[in-house]
Amino acid sequence: DSKNWADMVEDDGGEEAFETPTGDKVECKTLEDGTKVLTEIVSKDGGKFKVTKYMKTIKKEKKIYPAAVERQKRWVKFGKAKDNSAELTVVCEPSKLELGKKEEIDKTKMESEIQKMVREVSIAVAGGGGGGA
């Protein structure tokens, strides 16, 4: 049999007994209400223990009411969507994703901020922005 023991537990129906790769005995049976009972005989610390697990699969459904969908379609738009302008779609330049250690990223950010401040100061000095005597 090419199935591993975990796949056998997931299969529906019937009663099965098999061994895990560690040599533990596992029994799986499905009750009438769909509950699966998994019984394991586990060898641990020189002793054998019986572990029983009950699993029930529940299907969760989300209902969508057509009346609610129609009501939401009639809601008044607000903000930029109200104008129906082309400003809603914005194309921007690709941004660089910085991956690495936090210290390295902080160091490069600080260096770029220092360079920016130096440029601003040199522009102010070159433009005669300083007050003097």
C-alpha cells in the first residue's frame, strides 16, 4: 500500500488498523454521525499509552442574499469614487524592497538622510541663503 498512515486517517468510511513508521498501532473508524475516532497505542518512556482522538469535519457555508447585494449596489459612492475621475488609477515608479538586517537598513537610511541634508545645506550656502555681516 503506497499510502502513509496520515492519508489513511483522512480517508472516509470504514474501519482501518495499521502501524505508523515508529511502530505504533493506529485504528481509525468512522461513526454514523461522520465523527472519526482515531485510537493510537503509543510507546513512550518505556510504557504504552492509549490515545483516543475524536475528529468531526464541519462544512461551513456562507449565505449570500441577493437582496443585500442589490442594496449594496445602490449605496451612494463617496470620496474619489464619487467623482468617477481617472485619478483612481495611479501609476507610480517601482519601489525598491529592502531586505536584510534591521541594523543595516537603518544604517543605509541614516546615510541617505545625511547626504540629503548635506545637499540641502550646500544649496543654501551656494545660493547665499546664509545671513551674514
